[in-house]
Amino acid sequence: MWIEKYRPKTLDDVVNQRDAIGGIKALLKTPATMPHMLLSGPPGTGKSTVALCIARQLMGDNFRRLVLELNASDERGIGVVRERIKGFSQVIQTTPSGVQFGLVILDESDEMTRDAQTALRRIMETSSRTCRFILICNYQSGIIEPIQSRCSVFRFRYLEEKEAAGFMTRICKAESVDADPKAIARIFELSGGDLRSAINYLQVAAVRSKGGKLDLATVSKVVPAAENELIRDMLNLALQGEFIKSRDVMYELMGKHGLSGREIVRTANRELGRISDLSNEKRVEAVRALGECDFRLTQGANEDIQISAMLAQLNLVGRK
């Protein structure tokens, strides 16, 4: 997989994120006093990569045995926090860089239950001598305030097209793929600023290209329609009174593209601003409908029902 093959190994190799990288480098100058960290931002912007770069810099090439990696969306219960993390944090680790602590990387930590986060807060408090935590999340608001106050927070942003295109061009040169700049630009557009998705699309398109030449026609054939374009269509249909058709698009996004309810709402919020023929009053009501849906989803409500209810509200907004 090109994602793993070309994943940056050091902080200097990370694409952009200059503010976050600069702050992290400053903290790593005195690793013994490194605080817990919270890396927040959209998917595909380098948060997990940066966490692994930190681990490699602190622990050396054999960092895997000194690092506990967990994905909170899979292991989000309070039992995991109390057992696996607590057991790991009670052992003093000796690293090649001289610091004596282990590292816990907790991905998608905003998906943890509040009880689990409360337990984690206590563990972070009592095990700071033997363990440091790097929490990764898409939504900083999903992390309870007591944990945020114990971490240095670094916010990641979507990459700009120039930076992402430059990285993909370097990959193409390394793989002996002659890529048309227009094809690279189209792949970036389809990815919506998510570099991980962009590299996946690039690999699929490169494999299907003829004679090692990647052009716009090849990209159009092998890369699915942009999810943000489908979401824009879904919004337009709902606002035009076509509730059933808009819900069919929703099922396509969830079933064929694997988007979660919150991903749909987040992208819908961006795409709503691109619908030019919407009055300011209707736009305000539409954003309110998206906000209510997002809140219910954070409380654990059924995604299918809530997105359908949101589309129904947009249907009513469009009729006014």
C-alpha cells in the first residue's frame, strides 16, 4: 500500500502542518518533560503519522514494543481503559533516548464513552511518571474538558492543493508514473483535502493507467464520484422537495461509500455554503437542521433515522 510505503518517518517529512510540527519539535527538545498531547483535526491530515514520528524519535526504530496503540472506536469501553492502558502505564519503560516512560497512542479518542474518558483522566493523572499519552481525535469537542486541560493541544488542518499535489507528484516519480497535473488536481478535488484518500485514489488510478501514463480520463473511470458532490446533490434534492430521492443518495453514501452520519453532516455543512441560489434565511434554517442532527448523533442516536430527519427538515425549509 502506498499509504504505508510513503508514510513520513520523521517530523521533517510531514506535509505542511507547520504550526503543529513546530510546537511538537519544541516540546521534544526536552523529552523527559514532554507533556501529554492531543492531536485534533480532520481525517487524512497527518495526526496518526505525527504520533508515530514522535514515537520513533523518542523510542528509536524498535518503538513498537515501547508503544501501546489503541483505536478507541473499536475498544472504547471503560474496561479497556482500566485494564490495557492501566497495565501498560504501570511499567517503567527505558528508551534509547534516555527517557523512562512508555507511550500510549489512542486514536479516535473522541469516540470513547464519557465514563471511559473519566477513567482515562484519572490514569493520566496518576501515571505521568511512567507513561505519556498522545490522544488523536477528529473533534476536540468530543474530549472532556479535564482531559483537554492535561494535554498540549495541536490542531491539524486540511492540506492545501499545492502541498498535496507536490507530495503525490513525488510518489508518481518514485513509482515511474507519468502523471498529468490535471489528473493530480482532480484526485485532490475528489479527496476533499484528505491526503490519505488522495493517495488511495492515486494508487488505484495508477494501476489502471496504460503505459504508466496517468491522465484525467483514467482518473474519471476508476475513481468514484466525489462524495462531496453526492452530498451536494443530496442537499439540492432535499431542498427541492425530492425527499425520497435525497434519502436514496444518503443510503448510497452510507452503503457504497461507507460514510458515517457525522461525516455526512460535516461535509453537508461545507457544501451548503456552495449552493448559491439559497436565501440567507433558508441557509440559516438549514444550518440549524444540520446542527441538531450532529448533536443527536454525538448522543448515540441512530444515524439512518437522524439523517433522514435532517433531510425532512431541509425539505420543509425548501418549501418556504
